[in-house]
Amino acid sequence: MTTMRAKFQVSKVERFASCENVHFVAVPKPTGYPADGSDEDNTYAKFSPSAKCEITIANPALFGKLNPGEKFYVDFTPAD
């Protein structure tokens, strides 16, 4: 079974009365890598330099839970 983990950052949230549109991008290259290269964002930005995702959330219990600048892991696993 092949899996992949990506790291996304919320770039924008559009809030409406009945839903929220949450925009994600792959984590950007950190400003200034540590000398030992240990910054985790460095790893994700290096191997996934570009990605976008947009999710419309219609569950009122989730409104306001995702905010610009926050980072999340997204795991891709087969759904068969």
C-alpha cells in the first residue's frame, strides 16, 4: 500500500453564512534554513514545492476552526 504525507498551510479562509471556503498551499520554503537543515518545513517544501487544495466546509461545528497561517499534515492513503 502506497501512502504519502503532505504538509499544507492555510493561505486564506472565505467565511460565509452557510459555509467556509478554506484554501491550502504546500508549506512554503522557510525563511532561512537552520545550518543543520533540520527544519521540517524544509523537507516538505523541497519535495512538494507546489500544491494547492480548496475545501468547502458546510458543517457549522467546524466553522472558525481553520485559520490562515496554520499548518496541517494531509495523509493520502488508498481508499480501495
